[in-house]
Amino acid sequence: MDTRTALGLRMTSLLLRGGGPSTVAEIVEWFGAMQAQEINSGLWSLGARLPGRTLDEVNAALERREAIRTWPMRGTVHWVPPADARWMLEVMGVRTLAGAWKRRDTLGIDEKTADRSVEILASALAGGGRLTRSECMAALVEGGIPVTGQMGYHLLWYAAQRGVTVIAPHVGKEQTFVLLDEWVPEQRRPTREEALALIAQRYFRSHGPATRADFGRWTGLTMTDCKIGVAAAGDALTTVDVDGLEMLAAPEVLDAAPAAEGEWLALPGFDEYLLGYKDRAMMADATQLAAVIPGGNGVFQSTLVRDGRVAATWKRTLGRKAVTVTVHPLIDFTPADHCRAAEALEPYAAYLGLPLIVKNP
């Protein structure tokens, strides 16, 4: 198939063409893990795939524990199916954990202090406790653990990476933390090969057509483990040729109808649409990517996407009476494009429950 056809199928895999799962739980199960390091972006990643749902409804689903946040791979926060958190940490997160001593050494935290911090947090949260980030910091300080600079954040990460805590929904503007085993007492326990097969199947059905290198970058697994996972997934995956490049996808996605011309979407910056791939050339050229990730600093701007390719970036300003969105085109916009871009932003405003004001500087 050609690149244009593959991109259309990829948008279907990413659940960006509608008609897919209808709950937060089903979406996160489809993906296996979804970028969620920035909470507002993570919430809109879910909302964008649930047409007609509001932010309040998405938050209510999270309170029902349809998804949780933790650091399952690459040291980055993701939404994950609650029952899969532990095996993901053990299979993928463990690679990041193995190098944690380097960060501790930089911060001046010895292993004894790090392990003591986990014990303090476990005790503070035991019995159904749920503490905000600042309350967790206070518990550590009370226990004699310093939290200056980046120390506190690292220790919160370390406790979650060890599988002791997990990030629960926000209270106000603050993260909250709970004990994983209390918040989600029933955990799946696949064998290592089963786990590798499961994450391979989920990645390629939610991102395919994609390459093995994309899969390796997304999971942080060794290429040996990636090969094991793909082989173990068996008939759940199929190989396709995209302009001479071998990629993998789920067979059911290959039967999807072609996308309509002129399809516009408003996506958050930290979305699987871009962050889910090592090679992003199918969605944007080098100049556009430089604008989406200014300075190459890892901070992704929100994007407006036309027919699967980046067309603009956008920034919001929340007010009490409206949300104002400023659009920065990365291609030549016609008057019709400006109209379509504004229409694509309307679902976001509806999700927030606010009128939309669009600015085109």
C-alpha cells in the first residue's frame, strides 16, 4: 500500500475516526497505554476519542477506576488499564527502574533513603488512604526524608515504579496517590511471553501500520523482546508493505473504509498520534515537527490535523465565560481551512462546556 493509505489506516487504529470504543476503559484497553504526562492533554486524549462526552464525564470514569496513571515504560506517565499496571511495570518499567540509581546519585539520595521513602508512603496510604502530592511530600518530611528540588518528585516516582503506589485522579489541581494493591486489588498475571505478546498486539492494533522500531521506541523494550512479542502475538498481527517499508498492523484495521477527504481534528500535544512513533514523517515534515516541538525540548504543542497530517498548532486560554484558542498554521490556510479548523475545535469547547473563541494571528 502507499503511504497515504497507511496513514488513513493509522488514524483508524488510533481511534480518531469515530465508531470505536465508547468508554474510557475500552479505549485504554485498546491502546494498552496512552500518553498522560500532562494531565489536561491526557484528559483530552480520552475526550477526543469519546465524541459528545464532557470533561466531567471523563473525570467521573476515572473516579470509577476505568483507567489509572503510572510510569509503565520509558519513565513517562501513561493511562493504563488498572488490572495491567503491575505486569507492565515488571516487564517494561523495570528497565527504567534499573537505571534509577544514576538519578538518585545526581540528587544525593542513597538507596536506603529511597527504600525508606517507599515505606513511609505505604504506611501513610494504608487502609484506603488517598493523599495529594503535597500531602505525600509532607509525610516524607515528617518521616525525616528531604524533598527539596527534584528529590520529592523522584521519590514519588520511585514508589510507583516499585509498584507500591499509583496516581489516582486529581483533587482540584493536585495529583493524588493511592496504594496500587488497594486501589486495584485484582491484577492480571500473564507470563513474560504472554505479556510481551499482549503489549505487541495492543501497540500494533492501536498504532498500525507501524514498524518494529516504532514499537521498540514506544515500549522501551530491547529489540529481542520486541521480536519475541511480535512472534508470540501470532495471527493477531499481519505484515504489510508501505512503499517498500515493512510494517505491522491488526488484520481487522486493514478492512477499515478509507477516510473522507478534508477530515480535520483538534488533538492535544502529548497524544499517541505523534508520541506513539519513533518515525513521525508520515504525519509531519521536519519543519512542522520543529514547530510542534519547539527547540526539541520534548514539550509537544497541541495540533490541528487535516487528513492525518499536521496542519497547525493551537494554544488555549481558559476564561470563565469562554475558551479562546489561538491557531498557528503550519501550511498555507485558505479561508475554507480557517473555517474547518474552527469547526474542528468546537468538540473541544463542548467537552469543556464553554463557548469557543478562535483567534488567527
